[in-house]
Amino acid sequence: MVPVTPVVSDSAETEQADTVQWNPTYLRTKSLHAEHASGRINGRRFVVAQDGDSWGSFAFQFGMEEKTLRRINEVAEGQQLHGGDKVYVFPKRRRADARHTSHQVQAGETAWFIAQYYGMRVSTLCQLNGITADTPLAEGNWLRLR
């Protein structure tokens, strides 16, 4: 089966407008889910990267362009994938789910890591907390997630 290039919508009006469209049977035929841990947070499915994975290999497995997968996960060209990173195939939500209202920063965490952890957009996390994506986060500080 030939992969279908997904179409991503970045409408700011509704979260329902954020969709990726492709043939879902293609995704089920791939063995990536059997080889990698996966889960769901904030209503979005993710797969956990292993050492040696790349954005390109995930994009190929999911039948999409690498730039689309990078955009969904808010990573710049050249940013490497590391073992343990969560990789989302569908656009993340604007905010964390209602169960998660705040997060206490742990050593070494970045805005991107925290946003990926909760399945929310980095831009929203930054806006809620008056920071930028590059702001160093101090261990022990609390960040708003909603």
C-alpha cells in the first residue's frame, strides 16, 4: 500500500479543526506499535521513541512527511529525537486535560518536554506562564497547564 500524505489544519478556531487525514488501515499495518511503547494522554495517541529512532523513520512508518511530523510535535529542523521522547501523530491540544492544572518543574526539563508530556502545545504553555520556549526552567517552580 502506498502511504497517503496527510493534510494538517492549524485552525485557531477549534480543536476539532486540527486533523490529520490519511488511510487509517495503513497505520494498523505497520509494526511500529508492536516495537515501541505507546499510550494516550489528553486524548492524543503517542509512541515512545527508542534510541536510534529518528523523525524520518517515524514519518516513514506513519506514512507522512517528516516536516509534518516535526510540525505536529513542534520540533525544529535538525532537532534530534531521543529515546524516551513522546512522538504524536495527531496535533496536540491547546491545553492539558482538566486533571492536570499545574506542573512542578524537575531538573533538566524544558518547555517542550513538559508540553509533550501533557500532550499540549508549547506556545500555550509559554503563554500561560509568561515564558518563551527557550527560557531555562528552574527546578521546583510551578507552571500552569490550563
